[in-house]
Amino acid sequence: MTRLAVVVPTVTGREDHYDRCVASYYEHNAGHEVVVFTAKDHPTLGLAWQAGVESVPLDEFDYLHLTCDDIACEEGWLEPCIEAVEAGMLPAPYTMHEDGTYATFGHPPEGGLEDWKTTHTTVSPFCKAEWWEKLGPMIPLHYYTDDWFSHQGRKNGWPTACRLGFKLRHFHSMVRRGAGMTEQARLHYDCRLYSRVMSGGDWPTLEEAKGC
């Protein structure tokens, strides 16, 4: 039996979302051993994901998944992810809104619901546990963390591919969604810092990453 470490970041006030998220991963484990590692009340998603990964004994796991507390995985999600990483690719999910309607498939969505289609960014990181040594550390921002993950994958020869069976439902909680800012303000703020790093500039300091 393979072992999967799932990092779930959460913040106070989103307990109902967190409980639903964790329950979904334990329910839809496809016969694999799933262990959830919780990172609570960190200033940004990137800082939470990094802290969560640091709590995982990676050498004891086969796979690593970084999720969000307002996500619930669907039946059959795991095997397409494993197939992708065993083929040397990072899987991008077919993401649905709360009501089950289509939200996104890869990012940016390039049209068509084509399995194994390469795309720029996954919105839900999944990899072999041993790959984190090259994929990490996670950029400490709130947004563009998934962009960073896929960028690091491409650098190491692991492109991102859409997987139709990797289905997630997004409940889009608004509790502390912008990490101390409005959602739009945080997107613009993090875009500037991410662009700086991508152009060869300085890594964001902790105070910069917090932003407020």
C-alpha cells in the first residue's frame, strides 16, 4: 500500500470547511494510506504549505499533496494523480464550483476538456514525495503558489498535465480569503512580488509576504 501525505492549511473561522475537506480525503483514498497534516493560522497560503510540508517525514511517504481547506476531493481523484507523477508529470485537476458546475481545468484554461493536455499551472499541487527536494521551498505568498509549483516542475523536467479524473469541488470560503486584504488587492500585491522573483529579483521577506 502506498502512502500519501496531504497538507491542509486552515485558519480560525473555517472549521466547517476544514472538516469537510479532511473527511473527503479519508473517504476517497482509493485503498491507499492517507495521512493529513494540518497547518493552522499561518499568514499566507504559501507559508502554511511550507510549514505543513516541514512537518511531514517525506521519506516515509510515496506522494505529497498540497490542498486547501475549502476543497473537497471527489471519488476517483487519486489514481489519475498517481498515473501522472509516475509518468513524470504534475497533475492539474478538473475543478468544480460548489454546485458541481465546471470551474477550471488547468490554468489558464486553454479550451477543451482533454485528458493529459499540458497546461501552465496546476491549481492543486501533487507530486512524488521525493520530488519536494527540487520543487520546494514554497514561495511564501498567498497567491501564485500553484504557479510557482508548476514553474519549479518545468525547471526539473516535470510539466503539468490536465487529468480529467482528478476532480475537486471548490466551496470558495471568503473567511480571510485575501489574508488581511481584499481578494483583489492581495492578487495585485502578490503578483508584483511573484514577478520580481520570476525576473531574478529577491525572494520575498516574511514581512513582505505578510503584506499587512
